[in-house]
Amino acid sequence: MDTIVAIATAPGRGGVGVIRLSGNQSAKIATEMCGRLPAARMAQFSHFKDADGEIIDSGIALFFPNPASFTGEDVVELQGHGSPVVLDRLCQRAINLGARMARPGEFSERAFLNNKMDLAQAEAVADLIESTTEQAARSAMRSLQGVFSDRVNQLLKQLTDLRMYVEAAIDFSDEEIDFLGEAAVDQQLQGLLKTVDAIRDSAQQGRLLREGMRVVLAGQPNAGKSSLHNQLAGHDAAIVTDVAGTTRDILREQIHLGGLPLSISDTAGLHDATDIVEQEGIRRTQNELAEADRILLILDGSQGMTAQDKLILASLPASIPLTIIHNKIDKQGISPRLVETSGQPELYLSAKTGEGIALLKQHLCDSVGYHPQDEGVFIARRRHLAALSRARAAIEAGYDCLAGLGAGELLAEELRLAQQALGEITGTFTNEDLLDQIFSSFCIGK
């Protein structure tokens, strides 16, 4: 493979900047730039020089010979000063000596291809870097350490053992003993379904930690959207006045609820506007609503649901979960509470005094099934959940084929499909397009 180089530290200025090389020319390039190759895994102070012997920078050089390196190839790290100009010069020097710029995620991709980690662990590298909460970082580290992969691999082993038994039973179908009719096969299939469900539940929690939840506040002007936004944010992020139409653009805030990342969008009040600026704000509100995970429709509880509120309610996207917020209970002298009418959650609170805000936060976590105290959670992605769902569907179909038809051949085929679906999680079964899609989302240098 080509030798690749990239800046491994974040863009911008910093006290320290790192460039990383990987490939069979790394040692040669490091020798040219530093004058001599550092001893394996020993820090060496060096001057990093250009082709004319001029010092570009001074710092620490590290050499990790294959296969004991992150990528499984010869890897060199040059740790100097965090000037973008200096780091660019060091990269260009390495390129002139035979390296090429790495693609996004190419270092992690090489680690996967060289069996230094599986695909789920490689994805966890990017997820750890992008973590926005402590819980998300811990869960990403669990995946990086192989907790998720181990559970998937254990399930794969159980599937493989059962498939081997089923296929052996098919081969000896002339025997008088009905191997496939034994209760043990039924119990194993039921056990596989329970195991898949348990892994999928943990993966769903991990997906929520990774992707978070997007909540959009909607309602008439002066219903209290900005006040509620400030209560959830924990500070005065939005301007609050008695003047209708104060909020004219989307105001977003990133917070977390017990580790669950939450994006709150305060929007322009929905009404018939003649002002061109308000009209644009309302158009943006409608676009924001279409991308929400949950909509909070804010009502002025002191007035009840008005005709205009009903029009807004009817205009909201039907496919997106909705919670109706009855605001301003402080004016009515009632206590905060959550009720459900025909499956529609309605929550009574005061955005001014903060009464009921804790209830709202718990409701948002409950609405997506998030449990902040679950220490066994590992980070996961939508594709992992999709693969687990396909595996479960295949096992269930196989169970039905055996129970209803006594068809061992169909059961064996469904177990094979379940194996293939699970193998996509760790990269046992995958394709080049999927790998390109996954690693292209990584930052350069990782």
C-alpha cells in the first residue's frame, strides 16, 4: 500500500501539532526528515528538516514498526508546534519524499483491513472523537474495547453451532431419531431471539447517545416558546419580551439530559404574518419541524386551545411524535402534571417559574426509551440496529419454518441469513461501498 500522511490534530493553532505517517516508506521518510530513525516506541527529540537542511520545526519523533502499531503498518508520528503553516510544510515534505495525503478515515480503514480492529471498533474511533457527553464517550470506549463486538461474536457462535447441528440433522434425515423435533432446538431458537433483543436494546441506547434527540418548539407568538427554551438550556439563550414576534429565526441550543444529547430549536411563532421577515421565519420554522424527532406544541394555558392553536396542530407533520405543552400554569394556580388523552401526551408546566420542567425532561427521555443509569451500554449506529433487526427477522422466520413446516432446510437458510446480517456489524461480511461510506465520514488523520 501507499504510504500516507496527514495532520492528526484538530484544525487551527495549538501548543502541539502532530502529523502521522503509515506505510512501508514511513521509516525512510522519517530518517530523511529527522536525520535518523527513532528507536521503536521511544520518544526522540529531533529537528524536522526540509530538502535543503533548513529546520522546519523541532519536536518529538516516534516510530511504531509493524505489526505493533495502530494501522498494523510502520507508523511514524512527528509531534511539533501546532502552527497550521508548520504542519502543512511537514506534510508537504513527507509528500515530496514519497507519501500521499490520506483520505478521511484511511488510518482507521487500514487498521480494519489489517485486522487490528473490527468494523464496529473502527466506527467507535470516530464516535469517541465526536462524543458530546460523558456517557457517550464511555459508551464509545466500550465499543472501541470490543464490548459490542464480543456480544455480537458470541451470538454468531451460537448461531453457527445451531446451524451446524441443523445441517447435520438434515444429512441424517433417514435416521429414526427426529433431531430437529427435539425440544433443545426450540429452546436454542428462543434463546437466540432473546439474546438478539437484549443486544438490540443496548444498541438502541447507544444510538441515542451517539445521535441524540432533536426537539422543536412550535406555537403561536407569546405562547412561551422562548421562555421554555431558556429553562431547558439553563440560561437566557433566547430574548423574552411581551412583544409578539420577537423570535424571527431559528435559535438552537445543545444540552444533555442525563447524558442524552438534546438539540432544542426555538422557532418563530406560527401565525398569518404580513411582515416579509416574519414570513421567512415561519418558512424556516416549517422546515425545522419536518426534521424534528419530537415537536413540543406550546399553548398559552391561561387561554386554553384556541382556534389558531387547532390550525397549527392540524398543520404539523403527522409522522413526527408530538407533545402538547400547556404553559403558564402559574397564572392558573394548578400543579404540573403529565396526562395522556387517546395516546396524546399533554404536559402542564410554567416556563416562567420552572414548575414542571423536570417532568418535561423525564418525559423526553422516556419518549425515546433512554435510561441514563444503564452502565452496559455501548455506542451504536443505525446500521447496527438495522442489521440486528434483519438477524432477528431471519431467526424468527426460521423458527416458523421449523415449527409450522418441519422444514430444516429453510431453517438452515434463515440461520445463514442471520449470520450474514450480524457479520455486517463487525465487518465479517461487508462490501467496498459500505466501507467507503463509513470511513469517508471520519476526520482526516484518523
